[in-house]
Amino acid sequence: MDKTNFTNQKNTSLSHQLIKVGRLINERGLDSVRDVFNLPELKQSHLDLFPHIDFEGTSISEISKRKGVSKQSVSKLVKEMTHIKILSIKTDPEDSRSKIVFFKTSGFYSIQKGLEELVAIDRLISDHLGNKAYNSTLENISGLIDFFQTDNRK
Amino acid sequence: MDKTNFTNQKNTSLSHQLIKVGRLINERGLDSVRDVFNLPELKQSHLDLFPHIDFEGTSISEISKRKGVSKQSVSKLVKEMTHIKILSIKTDPEDSRSKIVFFKTSGFYSIQKGLEELVAIDRLISDHLGNKAYNSTLENISGLIDFFQTDNRK
DNA sequence: TTTTATAGTCAACCATGGTTTACTAACTCC
DNA sequence: GGAGTTAGTAAACCATGGTTGACTATAAAA
């Protein structure tokens, strides 16, 4: 296999393309949310917490379990996120040790705006692909994720 | 949008899944190359240099230009990669300042091996999806990459 | 031939995203 | 009510993947 084939291989294999598209979307999402929130300080690690925080609120321990990192780490990130005013915290009325973390639901920095942005990227994708291709691709990719997440290493 | 919708959105949107699958494949690829090369010390940053090194060799400056990082950084990584015997170095006969970096072409550490590994993951994917779905997904994803790489931010 | 630009290295430093250890406060089980 | 467990925090530390500044050696331009 010569250099040209090598290059082609790298550019057209699905695995390579999936790595690439994942990075591009991620980058776009972060930029986009930073933009709408007007929060250039928003970090990747903050965004990574989003999917683990429920709308009605989630405790720090629960977030750390879901994400698979230490609660110390989550605690720190949550603190930063409250400082930049995208999260609020209240003490769990049922357990005063526990802090319930939730997205701000009103005001300029309301999560809806950020969420809309994330959704907008998905809409961009779906506009580009069309509904049929969007759905079949989603199905295929979800299948791949399951596949890679089950233990099937040689 | 209630909690359920929110959760579903995050868990099933194509953008979210593409980010996820990209990470999984990347991780799998690194593990796999480490495994085949028997090089547990191989870092992500080493692997990231691969596409920028030509078969006939490439200078450190050139690699750094291609990758868009400082030559100091590349210099360090190249040094590490020679220590673990992935790369060799010779002085450019045309310019004694310049060092030509190239993959060891014999033994275990050839670029072909690395390629085979990437291809193996791709074969896993294609086995899982089937040929038709593989090709349509590849087409869709490649289209998305083009789309995201052209400047279409609002 | 002197000046300027380039190739590479080294060391100091930095941001990111974690971990571990040690601790306090509160809940739960007995 | 005391023992053990859990929620959260704080501080020290760590790996990764960079950057910047200072330096040497060589090449190229004037």
C-alpha cells in the first residue's frame, strides 16, 4: 500500500470519519452554547455535565455516578457552573446533606436557551441529511454504540 | 419540554450519538494499536502525529506546520516515539539542521500495522452494519463533515 | 562576510480534567 | 444513642498535551 492509498484510507474509512464528525459536532456545540450564553468561560467539562443533570434537579453524587467520575470532581465543576450562573443549588428537603443541582429556568441564562442551541445543531444535521437519512443514520450509530459498549474485544 | 423529553433528546439526538461513537472508536483504536504494537506507552498524542508523517519521512518543522502546533511540542513527541521505536530519525542530507522523521519500516512497528488495525475496526463496523448500511452511513457522515467544515455558522 | 532566518532542543510554565486523602455533617440501622 | 454509611468539600497531587523564551547550529540573503 503506497502513500496515496494510505491517505485515502485515512480519509474515507467510516471509523475515521466518525471520529472526525464527533469532534466537529462537539466543537460546534461548545462554541454555540458559549455564544448564546455569552459565557466564554464555559468549559468542555461543564458541557459534559449537561446530559447528567435532570430538569428537576440532580444531586452531586448522582451526577458523579452517572458520569463515572468522583464526586469531588463534580462538586468542583458544579461550583464553577453556579459562579457563571448556569446552575442553581438547593438543599434537598428530604436530606440536608444532599444538594440538588438544577439548571436556571428563568432569566437571561436560562437553560432553555442553551438547550435550544444544542437542539439547533441537531436540526442543522437533520435539515442537511433529510428525515429518512437522519433516522437511519441515528439507528445505525446507536447500534454501533451498543456494539462498542458491550465487551467484544478480542 | 418536560424531563422525559429532555432526557430523550440528549440520549437519542444524532449529534449526541455521533460525539459518543467518535469517542468510543477513538478509544478502541488506541487500545487496539497499543495491543498490536505491544506498546502500552503509546499515547493519544503520538497517534495523532501518524497522519502527518509521510512514508518517505517528514521534518519536525513540517509536521508541526501540518498539525498546527509548535515544533517544540512535536520535537518532544518525536523523541518519545523514537524511544519506543516507532520512529527513526536521520539528518536531511540537503540541510543538516533538519531531521527527517520516518516510521520504522521493518519489524512490528511499521505504519502498515497501524493501518491494519484501523482497518480492523472498520471491518468490525462493517460486519455489524452490513455493507449497504455501512456505505450509506459513510456517505451521510462524510456529507456532514463537509457541511460542518464549510463556514456556515450564523 | 555579516546579518537574518530557519531547524531543532531544553526547560519552565500553563490549562484541563481529573484522582486521592482527609475531613465535616447528616442520615440510617441496630 | 452509638456505629457505620453517605453527601459534600477542600487541598494536594497527577497525567496529558500543550505554550513560551532562550539557546545552538546551520543555511541563506545582503
